[in-house]
Amino acid sequence: MGVIDDKYEKMFGKSIAWYERGKTAFAGGVTHQSRFTAPFPTYYEWADGPYKYDVDGNQIVDYVMGNGSLLLGHNPKPVVDALRDHIGKGTHLGGATTWEVLYAEQVKKLMPKMERIRFTAAGTESTLLAMRIARGYTGKSKIIKFYEHFHGWQDYAAIDSGQSVGGIPKAVKDTMIVLPADVKAVERTLEKNKDVAAVIVECNGAHFGTFPLQNPKFLHDLQDVCRKHKVLFIMDEVITGFRLSKGGAQERWNLDPDITTVAKIMAGGQPGAAVGGKAEIMQVMAFKGDKEWDTQKRVAQGGTYNANPTTAVAGIAQLKAIETTDAVAQADKAAKRLKDGLNEAFIKNEVVGHAHGIASLVQINLGYDCNCDRELCNMPYEKIYSSMPSEKTRALRRSVLVNGADGMDWNGMCFVVSAAHNNEAVDRTIAGFSQALKDLRADRVV
Ligand SMILES: Cc1ncc(COP(=O)(O)O)c(C=O)c1O
Ligand SMILES: [Zn+2]
């Protein structure tokens, strides 16, 4: 057994028993594909600020942050206060609510390009609905997506997104056109294929920016090509919304999407998401009182939990805090401190690799360095794949965990930073990361 595995078993011993129970409850042992960490997942009981606490009582500096939802950190006071105020007023009111209107107004205030919106319960539903709206509005059937870009687990989005496609019908696969993240390839396709309704893009690059796009040029060029060919431009801002700026990637880089999908941060850790876009396009969802339109052409949507009261009050509080405080800038500042410290740790330990990333997303690559400005990485796709295969990625996450921090992983690691990551938490992470590199060396991973 290596140094890391030995530490892992000692540190997370009580999680083993929970995993044994989890295996009898869940197919595959866990209830989200990303919650598994080899050799067993770690189980948590509570969280506050930048920290989460596991069943063994370990305090872990958390950079999973609700899979990117918790820009204000765990237990954000405005959200928790709003939820506390709400308890006792009903969990579902069986009709339209004042909160859903206030919530929509708050979303639109930060993202004014979403002229009309619809709520859903998750980012996956939002991208599904966005694609349906695009097909309904244009009368065309195909959607272009990019290799590895992740838009949730719905059938259309799952194609070439790094997930297994078991159970997805061929007819669905045939409606998706998957291209490399290359605007020229999009243009060539649109010149030949006149049946394309929309292009959808993960704004910061595949897998929360693990495979960075050369922005803002990439998104501007993509938007131009979409306009030229009258194809809808869908910005998937599930990760970037309310993070890359208060108004997301579209505000930061001055873009004008036809449709936007948002989730995660907008609901403060509650299950909530939205899709929105130009009023004329979104109008395809409205009843007209014309039977043919209402039953055959209108784009329909259901969803028991769309803007359910607890999500709505949490979301309103979270977005208000983002609007009226410097939380986004604070998270960026903490991320910069972390990124600089991690890069110093690579140098100090003479390990090849680097940390890069935009705003409050810090990406780690082991085994490759480049001349990037540590913000917008220009590493070629093949280098990212070849330097961070899944075994190495898992070893990296394990080594970081046994040294007191956790983050998301996919061909590398991503530290999702929040406004709650104070200097103490960040500096502890950097010291832990330095030890993680030593442990990886001891285990001959680097
Ligand atoms: C860019 C992007 N789109 C969509 C989704 C799906 O969101 P959800 O997990 O809320 O269904 C994700 C989830 O990580 C995502 O990163
Ligand atoms: Zn780089």
C-alpha cells in the first residue's frame, strides 16, 4: 500500500462503514457519479464557511462547494436566514407564488439578456429545455455541441461529454453534431447543414474549464458564426453564471446569447435552475389560444419543483447578496492567492505542473507546464488528456484529501473557490498541497 492509500484509510476509516451501507442502497454505491472517490467515498455530516466535516470529524477545506453552487461558502448567512424565515409557510403552495416572480426579477436583474425565463429544478433540465426551445423556435432538429462539453446528464447532452451513453437511443445521438472547440469547424458544418437549430457551449471550456477556451475571442467568434447562419447561440452558464462576473460570462465578455442556461449559484445550494433568452424566442412557450399552435407547435414544460418556495427564497437571498456585495471579487481574490501559492508549491517541490484558471476557478495540471498567464491557459487538448489520465487524477484528489482539502476532479483537479475562503483556509490548503506533492512523489505518481 502506498503512502496516500495508507493515510486515506487511517483518516477516513468511518467512511468505509457508510460506503458498505451505501452499496446496499445505491446502484454503484453512490448517488452522483462524481461523489465516488477511490477506494471509497468520504462521507460528510455538516459544513460551514470554507470547511466541511466528515464522519471521522476531519475538517476539510472544501473546494467542491456544492459542485460549484456555493459562491458565498457553506451556510451562507443571507440564504440560511431566508430559509429560516420561510419555514412554516409551506413547502409547495400548489400555484403561482409571489416568490417565483421576485426570484425571476432578481435573475433578470443580474442577467438582463434573459428577457423571459422559465425555472427548472436542475441545470440538466435547463439544457434539455433550451435545446427544445431552440428546435421549437427554428423548426430545425439538430444541435451542435463540443467534445467533452458537459451540459448535464440528459440524453442529448450526454453525447461525447465524458459520460457513458448506455441507454441513449440512436435517434437521439443522430440529432447531435459534436465538433472540436473550433469555430471554423462550426462554420464549415453550418455551411453544409441547414438543419441546425442551435449551438450550445460550456462558456469556460469543457468540464468547468478543465479544457479552457480562448476567450473572449472564442465565444465572440462563435456568436458571430451563429448569427451569420441564423442558428441560436446557447450559452450554458451553469458554472460561469454569477461567478465569472455578477452577470456571468456574458457580462464579463459582453456577449449577447439567444438563450442562457443557469443553475448552481443561483439557488444557493437548493435544487434550482433556469433557462432564459430573448423574449421573441421564449415566446415559443406561450399559449395562443390556437389549437394547432397550443398542442402541436408550442414548446411545453412541466416540473413540480420549478421555483419551489424554499428554492425561490434561498435563490433571491443568494442573488441579492451577489448583487449588493463584493462576494464575486472576494472569491476571485481568494482564488488568486490560492493559485499563486499552488504554483509556488510546484516550484518548491520541483514537480512539473501548474495551476491556472479564470475568476474563482483554479485548475490543476500535473505533469505539464506552459507559458500561459496562469489565468487563460493555452495548453493543447491532447496535453491535458495525456498528462492527466483518470488514475493520476484520482491519485491527485486522494493526495489532496489526505492533506486536508477537497475539490472537483476531471483530467485534473478544480478548486472551486468561494467568498468564504479566508486567508487561513487558503494558506492551509497551500501547505497541504505541498505535502500532497511530496506524497505523490513518494508513491511515484510524479
Ligand atoms: C456546464 C454545466 N451544465 C449543466 C450541468 C448540469 O447541472 P445539474 O447538475 O444541476 O443538472 C452542469 C453540472 O455540473 C454543468 O457543469
Ligand atoms: Zn497553462
